Amino acid sequence: MDLVARAQAIILKPKEEWAKIKGETTTVSQLFMTYAAILALIPTVAQFIGYGLIGIRVPYAGMIRAGIGTALIRAIVYYVEQLAMVYALGLIINALAPSFSSKQSQDSAMKLAVYSMTVAWVAGIFFIIPALGILAMLAGLYGLYVLYLGFATPMMETPKEKVLGYLIVCIVAVVVLAVVAGVILSAIFSVGRVPVGF
């Protein structure tokens, strides 16, 4: 699999790309080692640069940035959390399949979880400038549409009338996972920010 071509196709032509993905035989380990582990580095490295080297301007406080050590640890934790969240989402998609008259398939569920994150991971480049991080988050909304198209392909052989409900339950799961991950990161890194000028 050509990682760049796949990422580009998922972003620009998701409906057609899901049809191709549905027919592919890819193991979960291949999916993570050759795709997820690489793309998840984009927001990880961008956040390290943004928060550890560039910093963020805070009114009346000046430029604030994490120390290099803190930024590096934050990046490592963020990277592991990203991969763990995607894996958990794949497990959730597969576990919920019978509830939506869908066929359980761990490989298909993981494809849905991993490939739908493509948009958010690529848009993670915006984290280089922390103030632009909101753009990466907005791109994540398009990622939800990509996920919807994956369900509609149908990757899990979901009946059309149950696709929306399945998607909504998965979105709730993603939001809960994201909030938990955010709380963990905030708790770990709420200290260690150093003012670098006024």
C-alpha cells in the first residue's frame, strides 16, 4: 500500500477509496505498522514543535511554552494515546456490530477506525502553530463524514437504515475517548509551562 496515495484518496475521494479498502486483505498489525503508526506522527511532531519550541501567546502573560523535556514526554504520551484510541474505536465498532444488524469483523472495524482518522492526522500539521490547532480539530469533523461513508460502503455490512444510528453511537464513543484522553494529558501536563518573554 502506498501510504501517501491512500491518505490522499481517503481525503479527496473517500467514497471510492472505501470501496477499494473493502476488498483489501489487511491485518490489524499491518494496518497499524504501515499506516497508523506513521500518520499519527504528524500531529505528534507538530505538537512537540508547537508547544515545546514555538509556544503560544497568552494575553498579559506573553509567550508561554513547555520545556523541551515536558514537550517530548507530552508528544510520546499523545502518540501512544492516539494509537490506543483508534484501536479502542475499532474494538467498539466491532463489538457494536450485532446491535446494528452488522457483520462482526475485527479487520473491517479496524480499517474503519484507522482510515477515518486520516483527515485528523494529516490536519495535525496545524499544531506546529498552537493557535491554529482549531483548524486540525475542525478537520476532524470532515473525518466523521469519512467515517460515515465507510459505514455506508458498507464496510461492516450494515443495513442502510441503521448506518446513521451506528455512526452516532460511534461518534459518542469517539467523543468520550477524546475527552478522557484530553483530561489525562491535561492532568499530566498542567504544570511545566515556562514563560519565555513578555
